[in-house]
Amino acid sequence: MRIKLTLERAITFLGYGLATAAAISTALIKGLSAGVNNQVLYLLPALRLIDGQLLKNDWYLNAGPDPHPLFRLIGAPLLALDESGWALGIANVATIVALFGSLYLILRTLLPRLQALAALPLVLAALIAFGEGSIAQSYLYSRFLQPSSFGALGLLLAALFFLRGQWLKAGLAAAIGGALHINYLVLLGPVFGIAHLVLREPRLLRRATATLLPMTIVLLCFVPTLLSATGEGTDAGRELLFRMRAPHHYHLQRFVERFVPFVAWSIIGLAALLSIGRNRRLVSFLLGLLAVIWIPSLAIAVTNDARLTALFVWRLAPFVEVLCMALLAAAVVAQLFRPDRVVGPSANALFAYLVGSCALILYYATRNKNDPLQYLLLLGGLIIVGVLGRLFFARVAPAFSIYRIDAARSRLWSLIALMVCCALWLAAASRVSLKDERVRSSLLRGAPDHLTALYLWVRQHTPKDAVFVIPPNLENFRFHARRAVVVDWKGAPMIPRLLPEWHRRMVDVIGAPVSNEATGNRGYARMTDQQLRMLAERYGATHAILPLGSSPLRQPSAAQRTLKRIDGFAVFKIADGAASKAAPRARTQAPSLSSPPSSQPSATK
């Protein structure tokens, strides 16, 4: 008995080791970056918290309230600990591993321990093969630490506590995650409200209050921030946000085809629920997610309502998909581990599997993406093995008086099944090119982009209160050079009423109508010396980053005003003392997408 117990423990420990290794490896593959993309904006308040003299003349930071005020309290210590970004990258990997741990615990509510450990690598393999993204370029996690990282972790922990019936803990998890990213807080209130309504358990008012009260208290703290998003210029700002700055997030026609795999995974999740047995709490939570996604989406498709669009309900889509992936993995593993005990999928479940799988195959095959197809092929092989095993024990075994797997064979079978599931994860992970990931990871690459020398020179040789005119596509400049800029494409406020001012600045910097990032970059190459002086007078600009060969660099005084030529750019001094001027605040009336550059300085409020 002692030997059997030791063998069982050894297999369990092996399962923990393999699942943990898969989780950490997947997080390293997907999440080891810092100082890139959205993070260069989210960390700006943290920089100011570390050094109050930095970016004090930056319009983006001064224009309105910080939409993620608590994130600075996380970013500042990590930046102070390691300015190179490794602390941020490791923190992001740890957050993703915690998210995977939440997925394991959710699987644990559906399966025994060892089966849940085997199912996790299948889910991770699916995330590698299909990606972590979903509708409207929403995502489960990202390559870098940002406020949504904690919102996503809070959502999955809240789902876990909901499945366990720990209503207050579910509300606290959602409230804490939502405090870091308010969009999650706004969306999860209706999700849990609907989930409690459809859940057939007693004491509706008590359990709903326990979940929703912590979220409501935190949401009330953000009422001033939410109110600041409204006011004069809001409609024009939303138009700019939806049509010009971020159509990939808000313009439904741009990403409507991405609903195909979303629906396919929803159907597969339904089939898995039919196979492993209905879990009322999980069904209720999924219904809450689906209702909050589909009802506004259909209303937007019909009415094109800007207020509904601004809610960005598609942020919840990756969580529906990953929960359906988990359900599919649970169904496969339950069949694979004990084919003699598990009831096979019904005809309805098999039909749903077939429909969902065919939709995924057609979607990815038409886009020449092979990794999802290979995953489905391998997973289909596991399903066939499980079905054949069930048929063996149902039809063949009785003829030989074999009705079940005894204890010793059960452990051996479990070990084989565990290794097979981990092998599928390894097959998916091996498809990831290490060279490609080194290119993707800014930390392994050693620099956010090819302009590191430029950023370093600006930090070391220009005043902290300098204000730069830069090409709109230099999105990393503000963070890595630690200097204020007049405007750039990335630094568009998410508060709609402030976007008209951002657009006006873009038009003034480009000197021509701007409708997208490409036209802005082409227009900047035609910068003139007169335009630079106008920007100095209007926005307090003191320096400019100009492409070599620009018109101002050919002026007679250019030699004295050109401070440095580096990385294909010139650091150009516009004027002295201009940074001390107060930059204009946001105008309430925005130019249209095709308006010409303004000819008169705007009056400040």
C-alpha cells in the first residue's frame, strides 16, 4: 500500500512540475518585454512620481486625470528598482503565471487534481497556437505589464471564487482588479448581476449584494474620473477615437469577421459542458459574459450608438474563449484518463464539436495560419483515442471480463495520459521560433527600438523641462528620452473630450490634414523653420527631432542650432526659454478629420 501511495504522489508531483514548467515557459515566451507599446504611456505618471521635474511641461500628462492612477504605485517601485526594465518584465511574467494558476484552479473545480494538471498544458498549447487575442484586438494578457494585466487577473480570480460559491471574495477580486483598470469594473458589474440572476441558487439578494457591493464602492471612488470623460467636445472626441485613432478597437465593421472564431469557441465550450456535465455556476458566469458582449454588440450594429461603443465590451471576449478552451481540455482529459468510467459525448455534443471545429478550420485555413490547424489535429487525435478507449470498455472488454482499470493500471494510464498532454504543449511551444521571440522581446533584444542612442543623448544633454517636437511615430521617445513632447500618435488621451486638442496639435505639427498615422509621418518630413517657430510660440516647444535633410537644417543658422546628428535624426534647438510658457489647454471644438492647420493661436480657458 505504501508503494502504491508513493507512486501516486510521485505522479502528482510530476504533474505539478510539468504544469508549472509549461506555465512559466509560456509566460516567458509571451510576456518578457518592457518599455514598449502602451506601457510607454502608462508608466509616465510613475516617472513623474520618481522625479517630479520630469515631464512637467508635457501636455498629455497635464491635460486631464490619469485614467489608471493606482498603476503608478506599481510601476514606480519597479522602475526605481531596475531602470532597464527587467523588473517590469519579470513582474509581467509573474502576473501571467498567476493568471495561468487561476485557470488551473478553475479546472480544479471541474476535474480531479491530476486531470486538472494535465488539462492546463492543453489550454496553454491552445493559447500558443491560437494566440491570446480576440475581438477588437482585445487580449487575455500582453507582452508587457500594464493596468489591464491586473484587471484580467482579477476577472479570472473573481470567476474562480464565483464557481466556488465564495461571493464576497469574487466581488473583492473583481474590485481590486477593476481599481487598476476601471473598464473591467464597469463591465463586470452587469456580468455578475446577470450571472446571479440566472443562477438557480437560494438567497439571490444576499449573494448578489456580497459580490456587487465591493465593486460598487470602488466604482464610486472613480466617479470624478468617469465624469471628467464627458463634457463639451465629447462627441467630436469619440468620432476621432473611433474613426481615426483607434478604429481597430471601436469600429465594428473593421473586426466583425473576428466574431467567427469567437462563436466557434462558444459552441465548442457548450459541447464540452454537455460532455463533462453541466456546472450551473460556470454556465451562469459564461451567460453573464456572453450577454454583456452580445447585447451591446447587436445594438451597436443596428444603432451605431457611440456611448455603447465606448464601453468596449469586447474586452471580455478573450475570457469567454479561454474558458471554452479550458472546458474543451477538461472534456478531453476526462475521457483520456478514465475511458472506462466517463460517459462519452452525446450526439448533440458531437455535433456541436463538429460545427465549432469546422468553423475554426475554415477561418484559419483561409488565412494560411497553420498552428491552430495543427493544434486541432493533435487534439482531435486525443479525442479519437478517448472515444476508442470508451468503445473498448463498452463493447470489447465485457467479452473478456475486463470491466474497469484496476488501481495499478490506473496510475500507469494516468502517467501516460499526463505525458501525452504535456507532449501536445511541447509540440505547440516548439513551433515558436526562439529567434522570433528574441526580436519580439525588448529585454532580450536589449533595446526598445533602433533609436536608443538618440534617447540617451537627449536625456543626458537637454534640460528636464524641454519640450520637443517629434515625428508622430516616435512613440517611445517620451518615455525613454524622459522629455515632454508637443504631441505624438501614441499619446492620444482616452478621455474623449481631450481628443480634439490632440488632433489640433497633430494638425499643427504636421502642417496638413491628418487622417491616419501614415499621413502624419509623411507630413512631418515637410517641416519648415516657420512652422517650428509657430510651435514654439503656441506650445512652448524648445527642441525638435528632425529627419536629416529637413528644410530647417538647410537654413543659414542651422549649424549653430543643430545640437547633434544621430541615428538618422538631428536634435535641433528651436528657442530659449520657451518651455516656461504655459501650454494651451484643450479646446472644446475640434477640427474635422480633414481640417487644415490652424492659423491663429487658440485662446486658453
